[in-house]
Amino acid sequence: MVEVAKDGDNVLFQVKGLHKLWAFKNQLQIPLGHIKSIRQDPEVLKGWWKGFRAPGTHIPGIIAAGTFLQQDKRIFWDVHHAENALIIELEHDEYDELIIEVENPTAVIELLSPTKV
């Protein structure tokens, strides 16, 4: 699970608990202006193939955590419960997408929506 907080012009994505170990990261700091879109999309989460781990942990149907390379994209995953997952598209950043599980997806979408920026 990931906690999301705004810090001025940046967004802090704090990886919680054992997910730090599985994802090989404890936090990401992304400039707010690099966020293109944020959405929930169950179709993206379906299927067992998440990409090539670089590094990461993937147990199909249980957890995807870490950096994955897929179709010319660098994606950070941290998802255990797909129903709480968000897809955050980025531009001009180390990652092309963040696919993360959060406690309250609706609250995070509101926090990061362009009208709040």
C-alpha cells in the first residue's frame, strides 16, 4: 500500500510496511506538474503479465511491486488489492506510470485532480 501526500509542488508517494521490501523502494517524490492523469481501470490490472521486473516482486494474483518494463514503458507497481488501485500517468519523469494501491482511491483522485492543483 502507498500513502499519498502533497508537499508544495511535489507529491510524495510513501510505500508502507513490507511493501518497501517487495517494491525495493520506500518512497517516490514526483513533481505535481508531471502528473498527466489519474484513474481507476480494472482492465489494466487484469492478466498475469506485468512486464520484466527491474527490480521487483511479482506473484500472479497476489502482488506486483517494484519497477517493471513493459512495451517501452517504465512502470512502478505496488498492488496487492486491485480494487483500491490507481493508474497515474506521468510525463517527463523516471517512470511513465505508477500503478499503486491506496487506502482511499477517491480521496487520492480528489487530492491530485487538476482543479486542486
